[in-house]
Amino acid sequence: MTDDYDHDFQSELNRSLLTEGDFTEEPIDLTNCEKEPIHIPGMIQPHGALLAAANDEARTVVQCSRNTDLLLGATAESLLGQPLSAVIGERALAFIEESLARPAAGDMQHFLEMKIDLPGGPAEFFAIFHVSDDLLIVELERPADGDAPAVDDFEWVQAFFTRIKRTHSRAGASQVAAELVKDILGYDRVMVYEFDADWNGKVIAEAKNSAMEPFLGHHYPASDIPKQARALYLRNWVRTIVDMDYEPVPVVPAFQPSGKPLNLSLSVLRSVSPMHIEYMRNMGVGATMTISLIHGGELWGMIACHHDTPKYVPHRQRNLCNFLGSFFSSELHQRQRLDDYQGELRLKSLAQRLARVFGAPGTPEQLKEKLRADEDALLSVMNASGAAVQFKGRLLLFGSTPGAAEIVKLAVWLSQQAEDYAYHTNRLASVYPQAAAYPDKAAGVVFLSLSSDYRDHILWFRPEVVQTVTWAGDPAKAVVRSGEGYRISPRKSFAAWQEVVTNTSLPWEPKELHTLSDLKSIALKQTEEDLRLAEEKSILYARMLKENESRYLQLMEYSAVAFVTLTEGRIVFANLEAARLLRVSQAADLIGRELADWIDPSSETELADMLSRIVAAATQLRSCRLRMMSDSDAKDAPVELEMTLAHVVYGGKPSIMAIAREAVADAGEENLFTEVTRELSRYIHTDSLTELPNRRCFDENLTKDWLQCADNDKAMAIVMLDLDNFRSYNAMFGYQGADNCLRWVAESLSAVGNLRQAVISRYGGASFVLTMAEEPTSEGLARVDRLADQLRQTVISLQIPHPQPGVGEYLTASVGVAVETDVREGNPSDLVARAEKALAIAKAEGKNRVFAL
């Protein structure tokens, strides 16, 4: 029985129920498909069964799918009103309750493998469970033959990491991803699909059977995936339709005890919109699976798998696709960030050259000569084909531009449109009709003012690029006749349909537009560009050092719960809610005061004791109740405060953060206080750079893990990994390059650890650590050694270049391993010290190796 679905995968997911929206009960066609309430269909797909249990002591079954007689050997009517344990067993229910009781369990999708007693004997089931509207939803599937993948999990994940990392572009990485997914899942066609700003989609990579028509490069209109469908793709990484010709199975009764339909936003068996089924049938598709591509809480694309015939994908393979979706989403985002960063560095250098040209003393004629000599930089900074410079009364033209008279008129219009000295468009004729006369010169334009009165300015131009957009079928809506008359339906043909787009230039990329901020220094008359750059570097460095502090401030500033931060015993930060609670007019009145000033004398000793304890035990949250000093004329008893304190670093100094509320607060405030306490715990236990558990989290869990091994007669292992020669890597690539490297490594190590149910923590700097329980046998110790070497190989497989002479071509890692087979005889601190010693020996013996003590 397992529940190994990792929370890291789900941190990008929105696991809230879909409830808000403009939904309709009218018949659905393409005119109103965005209003279809697809999250409450009242039906499921038939390859599984669904049980909904109330939040009472017995977990009474209040709703279930009609097909329970086929999967569970009992009719739906006979299950309604029964305790859930009577259906799935006491052990399975206890496991579910334990899983739901864990922190942040409500934000997760859980699963387990179980046996259920059926009339014909015990049967294996795979269960996925979550909470919906206070009901426990359990979805059951029977394992299919050949549930295990054809390849070992680690080998497949390592191969995926390695092949993706070896690609040199987002397009190449997408193509490799499509091919690998097709290989492991066996679908006839796999496409990587990317959304644009208007939610139209484009196929950017495709792997397919040779006889199939290619869809690579085809565009799909936004109406193909309506808004509420995109919202549901944010809630699960993977979504499958096993058979397009399935008969939906109703959930009975149709409504919850509360009178509402059952919300299936997070369900894996949820029945699909009939409109979507018709759409897929029109494509000739018999089964599908989609893997969401999400970053920063935004759906930017998906991997779409199509099969001509019905196809069931076992959970084991679906779970691998969770890895894929999470990793591939992050990988393409990081790759885009790296590309943008390198491109911005190049463009920033060109912008600085131009700033120096404009900032240097001299006549307009001398400026003209300098710009002529540096014309390539002037055009390349915006990847433009032409530029016009109006400066100190002179109009200078470079490259391919409209005539001087047209530019003067255009500049007047652009100056009226500009915000913060700048304006840009790649469809100039659509907003300035006169530009239709010269699309070959200026279909797109960027305007930058060089002076506060807009008299001096630069215009960059790009010519028209006639684009032929290939759509997957005519995106216009199709009118069809049915037994009920005419209706709008999904298109029936997906043959390539081309649209010619004119009067449009290539779009201006964000990295190009970002350089405008550097060029604005000309307008601001900054005489020392180097000073500005040094100041910018200083700000970026300070921002990096204070990243954790900013996270705390964000949590505190806008909270409806009272927050104060104490440094050296005095309040250095307080929010508005703290001011209200402590009865002062504004938060500033609290700064510099001691918290004891508001505490009743009867609680002063307890407060002092609590503050000293939280400083001494910096790895723990502590809670207490204190009596608040009452007003001199108050007749009521002093108010009692409930406080939770945590050790943090604020302003570079050890500090104490406290959250507080009145102990007599109502239930709503209590829930808010509890939630903020959990959020505070998550903040102080998570590494801000890698999003892995941090050193504090590792230290706090160490003793607990040790005792758990003792209770279960297990050996305890600590595996400690440190990147080799990382100091020189940091010096060569700068902190941003080093940070990206640490994120990649952390993500890859975490994925490998998750496969072995081991949690990776960031130990500090370029060091990572994990603890794991194993059997105290030679086989168990061998598994620890294999995992340690797999972690080392994972770093190598990323092929992160390290061009420093004498250290090898790629970044490597050394690993130290320490195992205690009899935890009753030792202590966890000694085991950590042994792991650190083993790591030091691995370094001393030549690095890029594993050493065990």
C-alpha cells in the first residue's frame, strides 16, 4: 500500500475546485462552449468507479458511480449509506485518513494500491483520492496487464534528462520530448502544443506513425480549448480518455446531501464534454492523453497524445508522465530564461555602446559620424532593418526607412502614444493607417524618446513579413443539421487550411524591449553609464541576499493576521493588523518598542522564557498563550493572546518572527491563523532558490526519521552530495548562471530521490543531502550505494559545461554515504558527521566518486 505522489510535482498545480464562472444550462455548441459546466458533468468514464464519502465518523458513502456492480460486485444502491470501510477495508481507509491529515494534504492528489474483497475473491485496485466540497472522493481502477513500463524508471528518467539536456534549442527539446513520450506510451501520435497570448495553439513538435498526416506547424484556434477547460488542465498534470466511444456512467444520486452537483474538478475519471468528444471523433481519434505544461501557475502548452483505437495507460506510466510534465515545463522555462539572459547580455552591451555615443560631447555632425561608424550596433540592438535618429535638430537615417517626411509625421503620432518614453507595435498599419503606404519599410516600429519633451528620439523599423499561417482545418465554425435543427459544431475537417497575414512584421521580443530601459539613460542625461551598471549589479546582488527576507515581508505585509519581527529584543517590523491588536494607531508606533510593553506582568516571565527558547532552538516553531495588559480603565479581564514564534534572519541579523491573535477569536479567524502558521512553517522550511526542503527542515526531521527507523527495525542512511569545483564555476558564470545550475541539479536530484521515496534537501551552498530507511542487510546497503551512484551519474548526465582547465568537460559531484544498521546504538548527529567525513574523503581521493563509511 503506497501513497508516493510527490508534493513537488503538484506545487505548480492549482488544486482548488473550479467553482467560479459564467456557466449555462442551455444546449452547448461552439457559440457558448466556454459556458459549459464541464466540472460538474454528473458522470464518469467507465474504466473506473467512483465513491463519494461524507466527512462523518463512519465516512458514509453518499454518492457512487452506477457501475460499481461491474467493478466491485455490489450495486450502487447497496453501497449508498454504507461505511466506506465496508467497501475498501479498514486498513485502506485508515491509510487514506492518515494521508489527508498531513500538512497541505488538501492541495494534493493522493493514490494507493490496495486489495478489495469481491464476491469472487480479493482483487487488486489502484485508488486515487482527494477532497471535494468536504466529501472524500475515491476513484478506483483495476490494474491492467503489463502495468509496469518496459524500461526501468530510473533508466527512463535518466535517458529523458540526458537527451533533453543535449538539445540546443526549445524546438529540439520539444521534439525529443515528443519522441520519448511516444516510445514509452505507444500512442500513434504525440504533439507538443504551445499557446500564444490569445490562447491560439501551435504544434511545435510531433512524433507520429509514418502513415499519418503531419500536424507539425499547424495552428488551432482558442475555441478548441475553452477557458474553463484550460482551468481544469491546471489542476492535474495528466488527463486521459481511454475510449472516445465510451458510454458515460452516471453518479447516483445526482446531487450531494447539500443539494449541489458533485464537483469533479480534480477527478481523473471525470466524463468529458460531448462537444470535445465530437471534436476528437472528427479528428479520427480513438483515445487521448494530455500532459499539462505549467510554469508559475500558468498553462503555456501541453503534450497531446492521440491513438486511433481505444488505449488504457496504467497508472505507473501516468506517474512517469507526471515527472515528465513537471520536469519538461521547468526545463523549457529555464532554457528560455537562459536564452533570454544571454541575449539580453549581448543587447545590453550594444545599448551601453550607444549610450556612450550619445553621452559623449560633440557636435551633431560628430554624432552622425560616430553613429555611421556604429550603425551595426544601432540596428542590432533592436534587430531592426532601419532606424531614424532625431537629435539636436538633425534627422539621421540608417538602413531601410520610410522617407524623411513620412518619419516626421509618424514621430509626432508616436510621441502621442508613448508611455514612459516608449512605444512599439508589429502591426503599424492597423493603428496608423498611413503606414500602409510603406509596409516594405516599416510594418513594425519601436519609438524611444531621448528627451523629456520628446523632441529627440529614435525610431527602429522592421519590414512586412508575409506569413502563411497553417490552421488545422478552417477555424471558422461549422453549421450542421441534426434531428433538432441546425447547430454550430466543431469542424469536421482538419486538413491544412492556410491564411495569409499581411502588414505585419516579426514581433519585438521582450529581450529587445528590455534594452529600452538602458537606452532611456540617454533621456535622463546620466553622464556615467558605468556607475549605473555598478549600481544595478549592487541592487541585484542585494536582492539575491535578501530573497528570504523578501519572502517573509510578503507573507507579513498584507496578512490579515498580526505579524511582528523582533531583533535584539525590540520590534523592527509590524503590520497593520499588529497595530490593531496592540491598540496603537499605526504600525510605526510599535517600532523600537519591546513586546513586553503590551504583556501583562503575570505573563512576562513566560514571554521571556519563550523568547530565550526560540533563540536557543533556532530550528523550531513554538506557540504560547500570554495575557495582554489591559487598559487602566478597562473593567473586563485582560485579553489572552495566542502566539506562534519562529527564528528567522531579518536585515542580516538573527531575529524572531511572531504571529498573534486574540485567543477568543471566531472560527474564521482561527482558521486563518492556522493557515498563516502553516504558511510560515513552509516558508522557513523551504530553500528559496531550489524550492527543496532546506537545512532547517533536514535538521528538524533528522531525529524523527531516526526514531522511525528504530521503531521499524530499519537501518538509516545519509547520502551527502556536493558539486565539484563549484566555486570556480560560480566565478566564471556569475551568480545568475550558478543559480540556474543549482536549480537544474536540484530538480534532477529530487526526481531521482522521489523514485526511491527519499527526500532531497539543500544542505547549504552546492551541497545536498537525503535520509532514507533501508533494510539492515547487505542487499539494503547495496541499494543505498546504488542510489548514491545514481545521484552522482545524474549530475554528469545533465552535461553542464565547466570549461575551467583541468577539471573536466562537465560539472561533476562527489558523494559521501554513512549508514547506521543499528540505530538504537548510535545517534543521528554522529551519522551526519560520518556522512560529512565520507564526502570529504571522496573529495580528497579525486572527486566525482562515491565513498561510504
